[in-house]
Amino acid sequence: MKHKLIAVASDHAGFELKQHIIGYLEEKGYPYKDFGCDGEKSDYPVCGERAARAVASGECCCGLVFCGTGIGISISANKINGIRCACCSDTYSAEFSRLHNDANMLALGGRVVGTGLAEKLVHLFLTTEFEGGRHKDRVDLIMRLEKRDTE
Ligand code: RB5
């Protein structure tokens, strides 16, 4: 996913980790667009929605979102059609969210993971390709679920 725009967003509880990961993206040469917050008290569904819509519309190739646990912002992002946001705090899940689920957003908890682990999770998410094959059929079934619910 290198050299395509990455959406980043956080609430206040994920802000510090977001800032750290922005530094990591800059160091590695990944372009990104920050959808807030700026550190002030903010609601994770609001910033999560902004980043998720940028991914769903194709403006961004994928997204990295942060709140206290990573849970609230991932649930919010997953309400937007086309989004598969994985909330991860271990390397195996981050890698397989790409290999098997073709996740297009990663959610991390600023109160859960340290900066070193967060960098590793982001690296795996950004560099692992979807395996496709039988996993594509399952991802297609996921996307059919959201279609059925909006018909
Ligand atoms: C904010 O205090 C906290 O509830 C939020 O960042 C997140 O952890 C919710 O899932």
C-alpha cells in the first residue's frame, strides 16, 4: 500500500498514539491525511466516520484509527459501507486481517498497545497483501451482508 494516501484519525484517547504513528509514517515515506482530532476532547464516531468515508470513497487507500481501546472507533468505521476495520493488539491478528479479511482499516488502542508494538502492527498491516482465493469468497459474503441490509 506504499505511496497511496493513508487516512489517520483519533479521538483524544488515541491522539498520542496517532501522533507517534504519524511520525512513523513520515519516517518511512508513507503519505497520509489526518482527519483529526487535534488532541481536544472528541467523539470517536465522528473522527472514525471521517477517515472511513475517505477510505470508502477511494480518496485514501486504507486507514489507521485510534481511540482508547480501538474498539469504539473500529465499530464506528465498520458502520460505513465498504469498510472492513480490524481492531488489533497482536501481530498475528494484524497480519491475518490483511491475508484473510482484506481489512482496509486498522484500529489500535492508545491505552492498550505501546508505541513499539503499534509500529509493528502498522508495518504488518501496510505491507501484507490479501491472499485472495477462498478468502475472497468469504470477504464477498461479508460485503453481501451490508448490501442486504441496505436494500
Ligand atoms: C474515551 O474515553 C474512550 O471511551 C474511547 O477512546 C474508546 O476507548 C472507546 O471505545
